[in-house]
Amino acid sequence: MYKSFIRPILFKFDPEEVHYFTFSLLKNFPFFAKIFLPKPIEDKKLEREVFGLKFKNPVGLAAGFDKDAKMFSELSDLGFGFIEIGTLTPKPQDGNPKKRLFRLKEDSAIINRMGFNNGGIDAAVERLKNNKNVLIGGNIGKNKITANEDAVNDYIICFEKLFPVVDYFVVNVSSPNTPNLRALQEKEPLTKLLSELQKRNAEKEKQKPILLKIAPDLTDEQLLDIIDIVNETKIAGVIATNTTLSREGLVSSNKDETGGLSGKPLTKRSTEVIRFLSEKSGKAFPIIGVGGIHSADDAIEKFDAGASLIQLYTGFIYEGPQLIHDINKKLLEKY
């Protein structure tokens, strides 16, 4: 139903406008999902316990889709095992000028240069106070106007304010759409940032997992640094990967748009990064696999490479909620 009827209609319109239209549809007409979308699979065999949290199934929604925590409940009802909101920043910001979101249909991909557009941490916290039972990850970043040398303060603000209303944290230093943000992936500033957040975490009565989201464009040497940093700072795990700056092999006419690329062209590289981190670390920490998951087989490859959980974004847009159903069904058959 989604790929044959709904998607062709949605794809005739601007992707960012369609995004908000879909939000409005799910929010105001919840029966739409029950009638036209597949019924979520619920089975105890799908449950996973990872970094001390129990997930009802291992298929989550990646950050960037519900930036402002406006739709986490409705999206969870589609069958996701967990929802990651954000990236959130201390102050509201508009992000980069529009047009900033592009479908590459021939490549089953998306290029975005959104730029951490969000309504700020305080507004999201208020919405999350109404959460009933959705497992939530909080993806945090810095404001565009904040210099890198002051970035730690932005992450601390987000951490402290989100702490009562999320289940785990994700430190985003890998988006290509905030100037100089990826410089924070270098070993010294990243160790400092994560150590400071862990220090704050240790002061809490009950600590919460902190994960690091990394770019797929890191070299093997840089990935080895990531392993060292995780071991040194004792964070809970890694999300691999964010969007890529690579345009290798693309055929779509708009392939040269500036921004981060996601979707099928990222499938192989994200799996390579997962496998590298898993093998070189001796499976020392959990990995959430994300990037180019457009089928149940893609998901299984991520798990086989070493992922404990996975997340969808572009595959969810192209394949629809049926993809969540297919992955969980395949997991029940395989394991």
C-alpha cells in the first residue's frame, strides 16, 4: 500500500513539506495508520537488553526525523522499538536556508543540509514530560553560533535538561551541516567532551547511557581512536553511522547538492564501520547500526557485522512502515 499508492503521491511534493504534512496526518488522523499501514509485530522474542535498557524490539527510529519530540508516541505506534529525538540544541535555531532536503530517487537516497533546525531544548523537554512508555534517546548538539572551544557548555546544558526525560543520550559531533562540528571528532576535544559529560553522569543518583554518533567518513586510524576514546571515557557505546560527504557512484541529477548523504549508497560503508569497530574492539561495547537499511536483509547484515540494535531513517521514508514489520519478522524467523 505505501510503496504502490502513498509514496508516489508524497514524492510529488517538496520533501520537507511532505515531512510536516505526514506528521500532521499521523497526529490528527491516527486511524489512518491503523487502516493503511501494517500492524506492528509484538513478540517477547524480539526484546533486547542493551546498555542496561530493555528494548521491546531492536528496530529504532534514527535522530533527525522527530527533532523536536512532537511525534514520538505516534511513531512508536508504527512498531519502532525506540525513538531517538533531536538533534537538539540549547537555543532554538532555524537551521540552514531552504531548500535543504533533496530526494535522489534513482539512488534511493537523500541529501540534507538541515543544520540542526529545532525549537530548542526547553520546548522538547516539556513535550517529553508527557511520555507514557516510549523508550527515548536524546540526541544533543551545539548551536551554530557557539564556537568549538565553548561547545562543551552547549552539550552540558542539553544533557542536564534532558536527563529526567530520556533513557539514553547520543552526542552528535558528526553532522556535516554545522560548520566545523566534525572537528570535535578529533581525539583530544572528543575525549574532553565525553569525559565532562560522564563526570556529570556520575553525579546522578542513577546514571544513563551516553553514546557517540560517528561519521562514516572516518579513516581506520580515526576509528581506532574512537575505540580508545570509548574505552577511556567509559561511555556506553557508539552509533555507526551518520550521513556521508561521499558522492561515489551516484547517478541522480541532483547528486552534487551540498549536505550529508543517507540511504542505499551508505549501506556498505556503514556496515564496514560496524564490523571494524566490533572486531577491533573485541566487541567491547554495543553498537547501534544505522545507514542504508532498506530491507530486512540489510538489517540482518548490520546485526551480523556486530550491531546490537539498528535504526532507520531514509529506508523508512522510501520503504514505509512495512520495513519495520519485515525486519522484525525476519528476526523471528532467523533467531
